[in-house]
Amino acid sequence: SGTQILEVKSSSEGSNGCDWATILNPYLSSCGVTIDTGSSPTAPPTSSPIQTTTRDPAYECVSETEWVANNNVGFTYAVAGTGCTASGDPHWRTFGNVAHQFQGRDNRQYLYMRRCHQKPIAAMPFELLAKHLEWVVNGVHVIEYVTLKLYDGDDYDTPYLVHIRSALNTPFFCAYPAALAGSTIPDRQHVDEALCAQSQYAIAAGVSTLVGTTGRFLITYTQTSSSRVDVTLTVDSECELKFYLQGHGSGVRVHHALYIHPPPCFRCFTCGLCGSFDALPNKITTCNGGAVPVVNSYGAFAYDPDGNTYDAEYCCDPKDPACPKRRRLIGDGEGEIYHPDMGEFVPATGCSETFAATTSDACAAARTAANDCCVSLGDDGATCDGFVDECSLDACVFVTLDGDAALLDEYVDELFTSKVDALCVINDELIAEGGSAILDPVLLEVDEEAHAAVVEVEGDPFASVCSADSSISTFDWDALMSGAAVEQPQVVSFNMNVDESDLSLNIEVALTYEGRSSADSNGAVYGTTYVLDFEDFDAHANSIFEPGTCQNRNAGDFSGDFDTFWEYSLNPADDVGTASYLAYPPPGDLWSVSMASDNECGAVVYTGKFTWNDLVACQDYTSTTDYVTTADDDDVTGKISLQGTFYVNVVSPFASTG
């Protein structure tokens, strides 16, 4: 892997001295480094700083009110926001201070922070995930550990994983290249505890640790108690992400709370279960740029048939070679489409009456003790009151499970007091700097005039040209075949002519840009693609992964389990014709593909050029059937006639065997 055990020696000279640290890159230390390579140790230049990269000014993140003063340069956010919390079952507060509930599924990872759809990876080169665990069979879902996925470069081929578990007696804090994870590790994003146990991947507390090879990422964490860690990720020398992870006090491997501070550099780019800082605080923006409403009840997120909620197995860019198959499994019984975020979500049960009243009193007492802080936050104590309700339920459940009332005060501290304290620390800093309280409604409201100015100018060069899936055409096969007057794929324009200078046949066909299609009352869950060829596509005889020689796709695009990759892009101007989106794949040697316009998703244009020899050679995949025929012209002596029919086929490849 090229990763070695390193020792950074402390220097006592000047102001550039550094403490003991373990770093994962031998080239970026400002102190003398001994590299344990099993051979003669070497020392890199000592003049290089610890962190060498700086933030690209092209990704400057400013508020919408500052954007105009910034000459309409940079990316924008609409609200200042507050911290994101997930605690207990877990109960959530988004960056917009909106409460919601989301338990997730057992043993799955969820994306709390991920760059928004179509935002550049260079601007936010990391993701924050947490593994959810059904602790006991009573509806309690907790965080087992947190993962930082660091993209060490501006592409997807060099991610590092940092895994953090602060729970008493079973902690780990380690970093390693994702490619090293064992093949049995789900998605290779879950922790590989065998790797974590190796000393060269361990990260020590109280020191700064470089992760990766580019110098972009610096990790520092403090063990603030036996079961809590406070973590700072510094990106490009200046951009910080801070959070703390509070472990369960009784020694099991789960956590009571995760608190993520508002990330200044990344307000313009972050989405995920923590929400965003955009103009829609009451909605969660999905992976593909859509949105679902935030509802403060269990089961808040509606079934998303496109798999665009923030399950880490499903929410990943198809261009990412580590992206698992975005499969849609057929469930039991009625053939319903299964997605991991479906199912009933219920509040935790198991709060014993023995502890219920005592727990409520303890949480209420903690609220009273924190009243000055709660009121100073700027929302008349409403957020703290919500924390009390969550504390009363969760602390009771945990005490009931442990059967030990002596742990109650500890749980109340972890589930209520620690979260409030974290808010108040930030709040005090804001007020000391002359700002407003952190939960001041002004910070959570959109400046409509400033927002309208940004929208009008459209200053974000990476914004999706399709605002959401709703702007993509869809259709239903049953309605289409019944002859009903319904929306359906359309030939927007068609032109065919012969260029006599080189005796070539030229075809240009513009077609509606289709997303998914539906059939058999299953919802819009099927892939849709166009097959252009000199033969009609027979669904009972032809295979989509065995194209003819003149078709608008290559057989080489279908390696592996291709039926899971029938994806379309919300940025088709850049993505049509790439193997990442097989609904509009690379078009082969005889075709080209583009969008009719760079700023809309209405029509995709295929252009083909065929010489006489190309047409004569048009055959099926097995090269046994000719699609175009030649014959002597009966009317003109010495003239050869070339005959064939061009077809535009619409196909939904349900499965590779179906």
C-alpha cells in the first residue's frame, strides 16, 4: 500500500517544533521522520510544512447576502444554520435546526454529510457516515461508529477511510486506504477491524495526523472522557469540520450522541441526513437532487423508488469504482420493490415504569440547570425543551436495558447536557464576536431578496441542469401499450440524407430524454434506453447486452452485472455517452450523442454517419444475419440498390435474464 509506520520526532528549536505524532505520509512532515520500511531509514526534507495544500479560491463559500458584495463570485448558502445532532434512537436536529426522526436499518451505514448532487468533489472531498445498529430487539437504533471517507485527490480512485468508535472498552480510531479493506467487509466502507488493529493504521489522541498522500487531510482528536472523543478534520490547511462522538457509558460498543458543528467552508456544498444550509430547511435534499419533506415522526422519509435516500450503499456516484451495485431487490409476496429505507419505523420501547418518572424528572432537572444557556440560544428554550422529550424516552430505555438506576445521571448528561453545552459553546463564541445567538430565527430564515438575486444570476457553475427527477420525462408501459393518451417517448426531430461526396448515409434523430419507466403497478423503477439500429429490437429474441454492429452502443459496455446500472444523469450535458450511465451509453464508432441544449433536459440527439461499406456490414451480434441488403436495380442497368429500414426502439431492460 505504500503506507508505513512513521515516527515524527519532537524538535526543541524555534517555533516549528512538533509533538509526537503518527502520520500516514512520509513526505509532508516539518520534523525529522524515521520511516520503518524494514530497510535503511530515510528522512524527507524537513522544510516542508505539515499540511501543504490550500483551499482553491474557486470554491469560496459565502452567504447569499455577501455574494453580491463578492461580485457574484463563489458558491452560496442561504442560512447560517446551527449544529447537527443525532442522539438516542436517534433523534435528529438538522443544520437548519429542524427536528426529525430516522432510525435506518440494522448494520447499515448512512450519510450524515455528503456533497450535494452535482457539487464538485474538490470543493468537499469527504463524506461523514455513521453505522446504525439495532441494539436490542425493541426498536432502539443507535450509532455504532462514525466513518470519514476522504477523497485524497479530485477523483474517486484514492479514498481513505477513517473509523471512529469512542465507546468505553471497545474504542478504535484508525485510517487506511479503502482498497485495503477485506473482501468480506460490506461495501468496503464498513470498518475492517483487522486493519484497525494494526499499529501502522492507528491514530493517536492528542496529536495531529496526516491521512493520505496529498496532504489535504489533517486529523486531530481529544479523548475528553473515557467514552467521548472530540474530532477536528482540517482540509487544505484552513477548512475545519468539528464533531464529537459520545459513547455509551456502560462499556458497550454503541453511542448516545453525535454532534457536528456547522462547517464554515462547506455550508455551500453539504447535504445528507443532517440537511443543508440552502433555502429549503424543511426538506432533505436527496442524492440525485430531489427533496423529501422533513417530518418529526418515525418513518419520516417516504419510499424513494430511485434509491436516492442516504443509505451509503445506494447513495453513491456510479462513476465511483467503489460504488456498490445500486440494486433494487424484489421483495417477498406481491413483488414489491424493496429498498432499505422502507418498512415500519417505531419509537423505542422498553422504558420500564420503574424508571419512567425518575428519568423524566432527571431530564427536567437538567433542563432547569441549563436554563440560562437554553434561553441565550435565541429560541426561547424551544430546542432544549425538545431535547428533554428525547432524553426522557432514551435515557429510560437505556437504564431499563442496563437495569441500573445508578447510570441515570450519566445518561442524562450524555443525552441532554452534552448537546446543550456544545450549542452554548458555539453560541458564546458567536455573541462574543458581535453576532446573533446561534438559534436566532434570523439565522435560520432565508433572505428572500438575496436568494432571488442569486437564483436570477445563477452564479453556481456546477448547478444541475435538471432541478430534480421531476424534470425528467417518464412513462408507463401498460398505458403506452393500451393506446391511452399518455406521456410517452417522442421523436422530437428526424433527418436522414445521403452525402453524395462520400456516398454516406447521415442520420440525426432527437428524442425525449427519458428517465425511468413503470409497469405492472410497480412505480417508475425500470431503466429506459433507446436502441437505434437497422433492425427492430425483439424483446423475446434479442439481448440488450449483445448489440448489432451498427447499433448505438458497444458490447464492451456490459461487463459484469450490467442490469443494475440503468442510470440516467441529472447533468446529461456532461454525462450522456459515458459508461457510468448505461441508459445513454458510449454510442460506438458510428454514432455520436449529445444533448440538444446544454442547459435543459428535454432532448437527446444521436447522430450517425454510415458509408456504403458500413451499411453492407451491418449485422447482428453473432454476425450471422445481415440487416441491409444489396441487389441489382431492375430499372437501371449497372445500378446497385442498397435497402434497409432504420428503427428507433425504446427498451426497458428489466434484468439480464428477463
